[in-house]
Amino acid sequence: MLTLGVEEEYLLVDPRDGTPLPRAAEVLATASRAPALRPAEAQHELLQVQVESATPVCEDLAGVSRHLTRVRAGLSAAAARHGCRLVPAGSSPFGPPGPVPVTDSARYRRAQRQAPALVDDLMLNGMHVHVGVPDEEERLGALVRLRPWLPVLIALGANSPYWRGGDTRFASWRTVHFDQWAVSGPPPAFRDAADYRRRVTALRTAGAISDAGQLYWHARLSERYPTVEVRAMDVQLTVADAELFAGLVRALVTTAVLAERAGLPRPDTPDELLRAATWHAARTGLHGRLVSPADGSARPAATVVEELRAHIAPGLEAAGDTGRVAGLWWGFERAGNGADRQRRWFREHGRQGLAERLAGSTVTRTP
């Protein structure tokens, strides 16, 4: 069984209209004194309208759920103390009229000097799942094998249809917006771990990145931990959604490791096809056609999602997650992904209703 951990990013918004508020410093100072939160579980993000959470290493999905429930509740309480709400949306539905303050750290100030227009607009929140794979070559093999499935995760996890007051007509605007950075999008098909290290070093030497934290690929090898880090999904609305995606990602990585150990050939998906598949997945979510990793053809989204579920069945079984993920999937399928829910809330209740339901979903267990 492979261990896992989850990082989530959230917006801090005005409870009256959903406008982002730059109160991260105050919220995190209060959260640091809360007995329910442990050191390093709540952290700064690039902008002062955001905060980030991180679970410890977890053995099972129940542990992920417990930690996320506790951390979300603790951060929500701290936010309320400072007149704002914690919102798990992949992009800011209602933007402020101008730039928002950057967190005062050398790394973030350097990013702002490098690309001020991108940083000013980076009110984007993701979910990052770390899956522990002790062997370096197996980590690399897993990274390469999960590449064709990343667009499917993007379509499933889409939760950013609105941006600065308007509908973008994308299910995951975060994916498209974030991929403007120099090193972003699907990861390359590296040959081995040495090739990965060599090419990352070349990016640093060329000045394309200043550190490994600027490898904004949808999946990468963590620099700090022996993990595969999958970053493709928007932050999820509820704890149950987040637990589901943690289970899907661990199963995907586990299935890849099993294939590595069996010596099966790695997929050879062309980079240009994978980028196009990513764009279309971000645009249509679960309501269009997705590229099938089986043969590169365009098929109905529901068909490709079922292909994913069949593909990861060995990984679910090996992790003991088959039953739990099936139960979570049932609730997710009934409610739709985050983009579907956000649009439904806006259609039925308007701007105020959307803002209220986004904030309410933060500490909701089920979709």
C-alpha cells in the first residue's frame, strides 16, 4: 500500500458578495494558535487572498478525510474571526477591481518581478495529491504512465467555471490560466530518473525556472519527498470530493507501479496530442468528448471516464480502496463535478447564492 498526502488551496472572500479579501496573514496567525490545527497544516500561498493546507502522511483514505475535515473547519473558524470566509473554488468567481497583495517572501517577490501580470491574476486554487513511491525509477515510471490520464482527471476535477464575475465557458479555467507559465501543462515523457534530473537542471541553467517549485507540470516528482505529486485537479468543493480524488490518484499511481514491476511497455502519447486533450478537457469537463488513452480517439466523456475506472481497478484493489471509492463515486456522480454544481447554484440562486453555497461546501462532508 502506497502512502498519500493532500495539499489544498483556498480563497478568502467577503461573506457579502464573494469578493476576495487579502487577510491571509491575520487568518493564519489566528489559525496557528488554534488547538485543532498543527504546525505546517496551514500555510501562506502566493497571494494574500489565499491560504493552503497540507495533511500529514496518511495510510488510508479515512485518514485523509479526517485531516481535511479538521483543517478546513479550523481555517474556516479562523477566517470568520477576521470577517471572511474560506472558499474551495478553483478560480475566483468574483474578482477584486485591481491587483491583490503578494505574500512577503523572497520566492513570491521574485515571481512577481518575473511575471507581474500573471502573479496579479493568480487567484487559482488546486488540489495536489502526493503518493509515496520509495523507489526512484518506479516513481519516474509511474509519472510517465499516468500522463495520458491527466486530462481525464482535469475533466472530472473541474471546479473553476467563473472568473472575475463572468462564466468563462470553460469547466476548469484554472487549467488554462495556469498553463501560461513557462514550465507547465503535461509533463514530458522522461526516459528514466537520470533524464528527469538532467532536464530539470537544464531548465534551471537556462533561467526558465529559479527552483523546482516552478515546475508547474500537472504531475511531477516531488523535490522534498519520495512521492509522485499529481497537481492536475482544481481544489474540490467538499471533503468527500477531495477524498475521492485522493483515492483515484493513489489507484492510478499504484496501477502504474504494478505495470512497471511487470515490465509492461509504457504508453507513448505524443506531446501535442496530450496538450490538445488537456485543453479540451478543461473546456468541456464532463459534457463533451475526451481523448481516450487507449487509442487517442475522441469519445464521449462518460466512456473515457469508465475507461479510467477500469484501468485503475488493480490499484484500487491493491490499496483496499475499491469499496470506499465506489461509495464516494456514487455521491459525486449524482451531484456532478464542481463546475456543474457552481453553474447550477448560479442559475438557481444568482451571485449571492453561489457565494453562500461555495462557502458552505467548505465544511460539508458530502456533495
